[in-house]
Amino acid sequence: MFSFIWLIAIFLSMVFQTSTGFISPFIKTRSSFVSSINELELGITPPLGLFDPLGFLEREPEKFERRRAVERKHGRIAMIAVVGNIVHNKLIVFDGYLSLSNNLKFRQIPEGFSGMAAVPVEGIAQILFFIALVELGWLPASRYDGDYGLGYFGNDILDPELKIRKLNIELNNGRLAMIGITGSFVQEVVTGQSMYAQYATGHLSPFGDGKGFF
């Protein structure tokens, strides 16, 4: 199961669309959050504050709502992907078969991004079907506020200040996770080694000779 979680998360994390952490004072947003919390209050945090190097706020302020939704969704996916990547690279998988017809067990899936190629076509089709169910039904992408009624570990946060803090934490952790999982993919391509293989061999830098950091 951990393998499936990893595979789903990895595939989702690769379906990147343009995402930004920009806040525009010109946009009105839909929100099911506590009434005192506005989407425009989120995402501007130290040390960068308002970060808009490409000038999207001035050129396309009307697209802020969708871009924030995309950023939040991809951040959540990337956080799952990072955890799944670490778990799978620790060789933690459930016993059992990924495909009975192919006599393929979960533990036979290689760690790292290359493991995706080992999944049968039928398995990829199931992943895509699952994504469609999530996107169109369970957690529809058309709900831009990202609030699906699940709460924070099952409970809603009623304190506006605390909720703003938690939402900013989610956005920032998601941003870091997007950078992290992309970096993991890039390093795997550059070194030809999965995360597990890099740590096992002491190859901690993609620019070195495979020994130590440098």
C-alpha cells in the first residue's frame, strides 16, 4: 500500500501547472473559511513577504484565485509525495502482490522515480481513474477555496488568528515540498541513483565523485 500511495503521489506531483504564492489586493475570492479570514491575508510571510518577480499581480490579477487554488493543491500533493518518497526509499512496503497476473509484488517495485516504469499499464490506468474520481467527485478541483469540510484532524479551527497561522504553515510547507520533491527527482536523474542508493553509498552531492558531500 505504501508503494501505491507513493506512486499516486509521485504521478500527481508531476502534473504541475503554473502555480504561484501571490496575493493580490484587487481580487475578491470565494471562501468557506471563518468569515473573519480572507484568502488575501494568506501567503505573505517572512522573509520574502510578497513575492511576485514576474509581475503577475499587475498583469493578471483576475487569475489569482485559480493560481492560489493550484498552489494549495500541488503543495498538498507534494507533501504527500515527499513523505511517500521517503517511506518507499526506506523500503517500507506492504507484503502482497501489486499484480497477480504479472506475479509482481510490491517489494519488487524499485525505489525512486524509476519505480513508476515497473508498474503495469493496468496499474497506471487505475491510478488515473482514481485521480479522476478525486478531481471530479470527492475533492473537486473546481472548489478553489480548498476547504472540503475535513477540518484539522477532523476538527475545525474556530480561532481566526490560529487558523490563519495554520493555513500559512500549510502553504509554506507545500511550497517547500514542491521544491523538495522536484529536487529529489532531479538529483536521481543526475546521479542515476535513488535516494536510498545515494545514502547507502554516501553519495550526498550530485556534483561530487560519489563520496561525501563534495
